Amino acid sequence: MKSFDLIIMGLKNLFRRKTRTILTVLGVVIGTAAIVVMVSLGLGMNESFDEQLKQMGSLNIINVTKYRNTPEGAAVNSKEIVLDEVAIANIGAIKGVQAVTPVMESYVKLVSGKYLAYTPVLGIDAGVMKDFDYSAGEGRLLQEGDTDNIVIGSIIPQNFFNPKNQYSMMGGPNQKPPVNVMTDKLQITFDMMYGEKQRPGQGGTENTKPPKLYKVRAAGVLVQSNDWQKNQYIFMDITHLQKLIKDANKAQEQGGNKGMGGIFGNADTSKGYERLMVMVKNIKDVDGVQKKIDEMGYGTNSLGDLRKSMQKQAQTIQIVLGSIGAISLLISALGITNTMIMSIYERTREIGVMKVLGCKLNNIRQLFLFEAGVIGFFGGLAGVLLSLLASFILNAVGKGIMNSGNMGMGMGMGGGSRISVIPPWLAALSIVFAIFIGLVSGFSPARRAMKLSALEAIKTE
């Protein structure tokens, strides 16, 4: 029997009992849609995890400290471990490392005329800022040799407020900032009470000197990002920040608050830096680079550590959800087997005639397997289409709920992530799996058809 004849005969047999065929296909549709939607929910959770991590920072960055974690989880420090220029050079020489910078953090108040803004400040190596995926939406990034220049986070301009106006509040993202940070005069102070009405007991003594203000210039403003640090921080050269902190601490001691000296940050780097930040070129190399830094005796952490934990959780959920969907598809396999067995009973005489006319046993097996495979194919295809529709509805409804829940106050959290994700490989694999289920379900009925006696089959009414 030619392949074309076999295909035509198989299709005719399926359409001979349309209702039964449709019901059998419907079972495969439900099973396929169930497994695709279940797995897509797990993939959507994985995507949501990545979106959340991107809002926390770059997945390519490794934080290095001189405190390494023990197997028991405690942080210990070795006297021999120092984060100095030698350590920076050694870490920078590791294959896959793009840039290394020491890091210093503090908290300042940004002053422009009568307007103030609270902001954390991050001191980094100005010469490598461009290597850490910072992008200026206005102006430029820090460069080698910058001293009193700063780069401002994207939403800092909206954070300025007038402390003397009780109705003054920080502006929203769509409001015009009260200060043009690129052209207006800017100063910073480490005194968090500067410019505001002080409560009793907070004003110091008669001998207390006024807080020092330091002139700065905005070199640029970063573009809006999912990374909260790039939105909320100002950035300056670490050497200049150390100088300002030393001066502020000294001025505070001389101003009558000697007992509170050093609260602006530790600017003493004689024993090395507290932390380094390492940018890895390729996200695939992060684990390898982090392992090598660990072997050097330093403590490391990255968002990749959290990502691994989240992925394990997502994989577990995917397996559970996928198993639930697989059960539905396996139940539909019983329907295919039942349909094919009923078909054999109805076509016993036809099978006998085919054998008498010289039809090969292999052709009979191929005929029934083809019919079972067609049921699996159309059921799988329709199931994928149904799951795509279900995924679209889930994402549309879920996005509306998340947006209404955030009420525009978040920084894109939840708005960009999808509840259900169906990549092309999942759709294709689902159709192939449905065909496979159909073939497996039709294998036993096909063998039964092959074993039928030709003479006994012809006698059957």
C-alpha cells in the first residue's frame, strides 16, 4: 500500500465517526492546554524573579568584602586579607572581569537655594563608571580626574522640597522638578538637619559651629532604570568623597560634637577598602569569576546567588504544575486507546479483507498508528492555540490587577513581568509530546489489528 493511499484511508476512517473523533481530540486538547498553561505559569514566575532582580541591580556585578562566610554561615575576617590596590589589580586580572572599583557609601543632603533633597551617595572610581552599565540621559558620566563633579540618579531631581513650606512635598515622576540640577548651583552637606526646623535638644550649643557645605557640579543625570540604585543615588569620585568625609568629621569634632565624630563614614583606607564592586563581561561567567575570588580568600555575594535560589524554587513549582498537566494528558491517552480499540471492532471485516488482498502487516500497523498520531497532532495543535489564548487572558487580567495595585508608585515593578510565558520551544514540544502520546496510545490497538486472523475477520458481520 502506498503512503498516499494509507493517509487518505486513515483520514476517511477518522471522519467516518466524526463525533467520537472530535471528543477524543477534545480530550487531547484539554490535556495539552493544561500542561502548557501549567508550565507557562512556572516560566512566568521565573521571568518575574529576573525582573525583580534587575530592579535590585545588575546580575553581572559581584560585591567583594574582606569578610568571608564560613560553612556555618558566620562572617569571619582574616588579618591577612586586605582590599587594597593590590587586591584590585589581582581581581581585575581574572579572565572575564571587565572592571573593578572600590566602593564607599554615605548619606548627604543635596542643597540648591531653598530646596533640599535627601540622598545616599556612592563613591566609586570615576574612571571606570562607564564600565558598570551606567548611562547618562543628560550630560555625561564621571571621568578620570573628576573631583567635585557628581552624577545624579534619575529621580533625584523630583526629590527636592522646600522645608519652609509645609505644603511642599517631593514631586511625582510627571511633575517638573523645582531644581535644574544641570544649571543651578548645588551643594552637599553631611548634616541631615541642615535647613530644617530643629526640635528641642537638636540645635547643639552656643559653641556648635554651623555645618559645612561643599560645592559640587552635576556632570550628568542617569537615565531611568529598573535598578533602584541608579535612580536613587548620587555618584562621585571615591577619593574626593573620602576627602569630604574626613573634612566633615574633623569639622564636627571642632564644632562641639566631638563625642559623635566619624558618623559620616569611615574615610580611613590605611587598612584597605570595606568593599569592592566587580563587573563581569558575560553573565555566564559570573559564577566562575565569583568562585575564583572566593578561592583568593575574599567574601563575595551577588544577585546571582539569590537568582539560583529563586530558580530552584521556580523549577520545583514547574515540576509540580507540569505533573498536574501531564496527568490530564495521560488521561486523554486512555481516550485515544479506547477510540482505536472501538475502531478495530467496527472494522474487523475490513481488516480481514485487507489481509486477504495481500496488504502487509506493517501497513495495517502504520494505518492505525497514523490515525492515533493525527488525533494527537490536531489535539496538540488546538491545545497550544487554546493555551496561547488562556495565557493572553491571564497576562491581560494580571497586568491590570498589578498596575491598579501599584497605583503608579512603584518603579515598574510588576508592570513588565508576565504571569504566563509560552516560548516557541514549549509550544513545539507540546505538539510533539501530544503526537508521541497518540502513537503510544495507538501501539497496542495496532498490534491487535495485526494479529487478527484474516479468515475469522472476514466471517465477522
